Amino acid sequence: AVPIGKYVMVCGGGLDTVDVPSKRKFCVAGLVGDRVLVVGGSTDNKFLGTAVSLQLDDTLSIPRFPKVPDISGRRQRKAALAKWVDEVTKMKQQCLAEIETATACANTRHAEERKEADGWKKEKLEEVERNYEEKIAKIKNDYKERLERLTQISKLFSDEVDDKLDDIKDQIQELESELAEGNHPRTPDTTSLLRCPITKNIMVDPVMAADGHTYERTAIENVFAQTPSGRKVQSPVTGEPLTHRDLLPNAAVQAMATQFRNVNTQNRLTI
């Protein structure tokens, strides 16, 4: 029998078992490092063709003291008792030595497990820190790219409006003067800024795309929808690929188109 903490592993034909896992009998047990390998055996008259690995328990089994001798003769009783005392004293010393050894093993095992846990904690914290830094870097990069796109759209919008806003206002004032005087000459179309490059109609919901040109929202969105996923949309005006699909409402063109439409409607002009 092999004592293992609170277990007693039985090898060969022994039957004196105490709290044996799986109630194995006639098994073979061997110490492998800090674990015990148990092979074969039987339970409930059924052969077990399996092996199990058990962790050594730090708990020590209480030794079974020998029975106090009961001898009638004084000399014989004294000698037997003295022998019993020596035997029990040796058992006590051996037990204390085993307890000291087991305590040292427990301390070593605790230190090793604590060291392993601290290493695992450090590794996980480093992994979390790396993931955090990568996520923050991605968030910053996405934010920077979006700001650049918005800045580009804003610049294109400002440039287009600044270049043509005064000219369109002059054309509208000229048309209003002619209409007030009752003079309706056929003049060339001066509403190119107000017309969608795709539909050629005066725009109702004008939006600016990445190419700097203004389109009717439904028309440019239809172009986006017809472009296969994964491919860049080509500008309907320049033919160059658009850097993104963001659309910015062009409030200035919308206001001028609305004003122009109202003026022409009042004077029954066909747009």
C-alpha cells in the first residue's frame, strides 16, 4: 500500500483501502513527479482498463500506533512497555520530520504557484495594455482621417461658392430687373451651377461630393448604388475615382436654386 495524503493506494492484491478514488482494487500506482499515476485495477468486480493521474495531497495520514502490550509478568511487562515507548518515540520523531518536510513542500509549492499566478497576471496585463494601445491608435487614426475628409470637403465647398456665388447673384439681379421691366429676351442658360450635372435639372436637394462638384442627392446616390461594392465610385464630371462617399449638403446652392425657381414661377417662366 502506498500512503498519499488522505489516500492509500493499493498495489497488487491488497484490499485494505481508505478513501481510494474510484474505489480501485488490485491497481498499480507509481510516483511521477508531484503526481501519482494509477493504472488498472477493478471496482465492483469490473476490470478498469484505464489510468488516472492524481495530485499529491499535502495532508499527512495519522500513523497507527502499536497496541500497548498487556503482559502479566513485571519484568516482561516493563521490558515490553519500554520497547513500546521507544517505538512510539521513533514514530513521533518520524512523524514530526514528515510534517516538517510536508510543510517545506507546501511552502515551496505555494511560492511556485504564487510566482506562476503573478507571471500569468503580468502577461495578461501586458496583453491588455497592448490591445488598448492598438485600439487607441486606431481610434486616433480614424479620427484624423475623418477630419481630413471633412476639411477637404469644406475647402472644396468654400472654393466653389466663393468663385461663383457673386456671379450667380449678379445674374439673378439682372433677371429680376428684366422681369420687372417686362423685358423677357431669350438669354443663354446661366444656371449651370444650379443644375445637376447628371439630371441637368435645377436641383432641389443639392449635395457636394468628394470631387468638389454639386449633385442632386438622389442622382449621386443612385451612382453610388450602381457601383459594385469594394470599387471606388468615379466622378460623373471628371471621371476620376472619389476618395470617399461622404456627401455634404450645399445650403448656398439650395438657397439660390429655390430663389431662382420662385422668381421664374412667379413670372411663369419654364425652367
